Amino acid sequence: MEKITQREFLSITQAGRIFGISRRTIYRLIDRGHLNIAKFGTRTVLRKCDMEAFFAVPIIPQKLEPVQAFPGIEHCYTISQVQAEFNVSPAALYHLLHRHGIVKYCIGKFTYVPKAELDVIFNAVAL
């Protein structure tokens, strides 16, 4: 392992061992243009400094925040209520929610969608 870490050029297998990733992951990085390669006949090699530079990029953790605040159960339909009230199939409802970017809220074993947004889509009068 010490001999491998001292080399300037690494094979795909050696690079995978040093950096702890699979050969397939290295090939995906090459295909996406993140890593440059050199070919010697059929042999593919990478520069060690390119690999180190790629993995030296700091990863900034991102905190995911909800797109919208939950409006409350009294202002939402469950998925089964929507299907029964508007006579829509599960697949059609899924595509409708996706197409209009309507946020779903999973609480316990139920999934809720805001009444106001669905009432506008189905031209229903909100109660």
C-alpha cells in the first residue's frame, strides 16, 4: 500500500483502494467529466493529484427546511378523502399533485394535502 500511495499515476483499481470507493464509482466520475484520464494502450490511469483535488472539495451540509408550514389537519384532506370527494384515481391524483407542485404532508400513517390548493384545482367551493 505504501508503494501505491507514493505513485503519481494510479490505475482505476489502485485509486479505488486508496480512496475507498468502487471502480464503478470512479468510472462514473470519469464519464461525468470530474476526473481526467490517460490511456496507455488498454490501460487507464489517473493522476493522483486529480483524485486528491476532487476529494478535497469541502462538503457543505445543507439543512432541508419545509417548503411550506403545515396548515393544520382541519385545513387538509387525506389522500383517500380527495379520491372519494373528487372521484379521482390514485395515479391521476399523484400526477396532479406532482404537476402542480402541491406539497404532501405525511403525519403518522396518513398523507395530507391542503384543501385550498385542491379546491382551486377542482373548482370546488371551500367549506
